[in-house]
Amino acid sequence: MRPILRSYLIEVNLGSSAPGAGQNINIQDYPQLRDVYITGIESFNASQITISPAGKNIVGSNTGITLTLMDKFNMEMMFQYPTADLNPGVVFGFYRDIVPFYLQLTKSYITILDPSLYAANESVIFNVFYIQAKDYEKYNRGNIRK
């Protein structure tokens, strides 16, 4: 597991009406996460964070939601990954360290598999670990702090 260099907390709101089974919800644009390589990710539920940065309630459980992350070539690098497995509270405090890839966040999305667990205006929270593209080569060589 590599050290965390940068992280950014994002939220995906489920919308003004309750989500349906199989519904995909795109992740909005975060300017801080443009032109970055993702190095890891974690997700949280209401037992760790109660209110989102936008003031919304957090989902009570990560079960029944998957995450798909796209790269800059619009390829699915992580397809329907269970968000429950991204919750460090469930996996003994570990976060998912992934092989870095150039993230295309606005093409990435979550999928609701079990809508019975979720209500309108709840949010799913992710903490994205990343490295800026301009620093990626230094990161790969292990010289990021120099």
C-alpha cells in the first residue's frame, strides 16, 4: 500500500426521487479531479459520516450500490465494483489501493442494484486518492517528495 499523497471527498446524490433498480447515476465534475491519476478509493456510509459536504444525508449502507470508473479513453477500468468493499469500516480499516490510471470522473457512475435501501436526496460518499498527471512520472519512480 502506497502512502496517500492527495485525497478529495466527493459525493454522488441519488436525486430528488428515490432511485430505481439498475439506475446509473453519473458522478459530477470536480475541477480538483481533472487531469489526475487515481491511486485508491474508499466509500463511507452514515455510520462514518452523517452529513455530506452539500448538507445531504448519507446512505445508511453501501450494500446494493456498485461503482464504475472510466479512464480517459472511456474504458471501464473498474466495472460495477461493490461499494461495500470500498468501505474501510467493513474491510478492517484498509482502503483499496489500485493500479493508477488517468481518471475520467464525469464518465464514471454508480449503479443502484437494491433501491429498497435508499431514499431520495441521500448521497454516496467517496474519498478519491490521486496524483496529478504532471507528477505521475515522479510518483512511478518513487521520487514524488523530491
